[in-house]
Amino acid sequence: MHLVLVAFNDLSRLPAVLVALVPIGLAVVLWLVWERIGDPAWSGWAAAGLHLAFVGLDWLLLWSLPRKNVSYGPIEPPLLALAGLRWGLALVWAGLAAWVGLSPGLGLGLLAFLYGTISALSLYGVVLEPFRLTVTEMTLVSPKLAPEAPPVRLLQMGDFHIERQLTRRERDLLQTLKALAPDVICLTGDYLNLSYVYDEQAWVAAQSFLSQLYAPFGIYAVSGSPPVDPPAVVEKLFEGLDNIRLLRNEHVTLDVRGQQLNLVGVVCSHDPKVDPSSLREALASAPGEDMTVVLYHSPDLMPEMAGADVDLYLAGHTHGGQIRLPFYGAVLTSSRYGKRYEMGHYQEGKTHLYVARGIGVEGMGAPRARFLCPPEIVLWTMKGEFREGA
């Protein structure tokens, strides 16, 4: 997936003239096709003009995003992808319109409606849904927790993918965290956007955000995917942040108002030969009688977690697909298990897994968009199991 994003991002290096010529060339093809099936001949010119007009609107939307502090991705890859999508749909529609015998006026009118729908969905996906932060509340009852002690409120969040500046999304998140007032905060990695991993301005923005986090019983973090969270960059990000402890294949034991909790952090390498060993190493020193919560960026260690009887496994990485289709769900998950653990709650044996949709969006040439997959943080209420007569 990383290689695909890098390759697609290379489109941003194309000369502006060539980028402009691509939609023009596609418009010429549409002109030829619609002129052959249309009568009068102006239908070809109308189809080509319609295509270029909507490509111009796409460009205007993408151009405005960084200027409105919405997102900071390149224009060329999503612009060319949208131009290709519009072109393909226009060709298919031309064939259907000719087959059913629609008049050119009606055929072009319906094509304009289709193009307008794509524009509306694009606007929603890049401007509205990425900022529609949701709070999912989960409850976990465990015999390993004391029924007489107050519940533990643990907040799970990750996949921030912070770009060159903080946006309304991060500011709203900070306000939401103050209102939720969790006991413990757990961060599951991917702090920077892939486009800005080595951008010092992005480091400053990320540190500014992370420094404002607070939880009375601590904030604990693990690193994310190596291309997004290289070890040297992660060290730089967390340097001087006394409010956060970065866990590297180790555990801490917390006492939260009488509740004992083992918090284990595993470094993610995405290497199926390395990470299971790191998990075993981290679990080896954790007291087995206490409830165990493991932080690992990806859901790909679920079989190993279930085999070790881990109580709660917190992950992200998939973004829930980020772009989801009705009735199908995630188009891509970047998990070696595909859609098996694409998002949400799963249980295998005694192990509960929650794959959060994350907060930010993919970088490089990927569109800074979410569709049917709004950003998510997860508030866990963990309490003891009441036993009659105990």
C-alpha cells in the first residue's frame, strides 16, 4: 500500500502543462464519441465543455483546501483521478444513452446530474466528513477488575496523520477530550501524515497537539507504521513531552483508584516474524493476574493476542478503510488479513479487539477524504464483574 501511495504521489511532479493537457485530451475523446451518437452535432461540444467545466471545479476545490486550512495534499493525483473517473463514466453513459435511444439533450442533462453528484460527494468527502469526529463508547466487564472500585475510563485514539498545521479537526478533538475527562489515554501510532514525515513544521504542529493532551493517570503511546513513524522521527516528536510515555515492547502497571491494570506497548514493524516475538517479550514480565491491555498499531496480531489470552487489544491502522462503499465496507484496509478486522469490535476467545477508524487521513497522493467512515475515538469503561456472595 505504501508503494502504491508513493507511486501515485509521483503524479504531483508532472509539469503543469502536461497535467492540463490530460483532461483536455480526455475532453477531445468525449467530443468525438458524443458527436457520433448525438444529433445535432453540438452534443459533442457540450459533452467536452461539461467535462472541462467540472474538472475546473475539481481543481478549484483542491486548490482551496490548504488555503482554508482543511488539508495539505497535492492537487495533481486526485485531480487526474477524478478527471479519469468522470471520463470513464461519460463514455459508459454515452453508450447507454445511445442504446436506450435518449435524446442528446436528455442524455447530456443526466450526465451533468451525474457529474454534479460526483462533485457533491467529493465536497462532502474532503470538507465535511473528515471533521465529523465521533466518540464510540464501549464497556468491558472483567473478573480481573475489582467490582467495588470505580470503573476505569480509558480513551483510545490514533492515526492522527497531522500535516503541516493543526486544523479544526485537532482543535475540536482537544475540546472533546476535555469534556470526556478520561482517566487514561492510549495512543496507537501514526502521528504524522506520510507526506510530511520529515517536515519540521509538521513536527512542531504534532508536538503542539501532543503537548496539550492530559489524563490524570497517564498517557501511553506506541509507534505506528515504520514509513509514517520512523524511530528517529518518533523520538524527536516525543522529546521533551513529559506528559506522554512511549512504550517500546514493555509494560507498565497502573493503579487507577484501586483498579490494577497492565498496559503493554508493542513496537510495530509489520514483520510477521518479528512482531509476535516482540509481543511475547512485552507480555513476559506483565503480572498475569491483572487485566492486560495491549497497544499495537495494526490488528494483524489478533491470532497471537487471542492465543496469549490478552484481555483487550487496541489497534488502528486500517482507518476503517477511510473510503467505504454501501453494503460492502472498506475498499482497502492495509491489513494482511484484508477485511477480517477492518474496523470496530471483535472477540476471539477471551480477547477483545477494537480497531478504531482513526482521526486523520492518508497522505502522499491519496485523497484527503473520508466517505461513510468518519474519524473516531473510543472511550472504554472498564469495570469489575460483580459476583453474588463475594
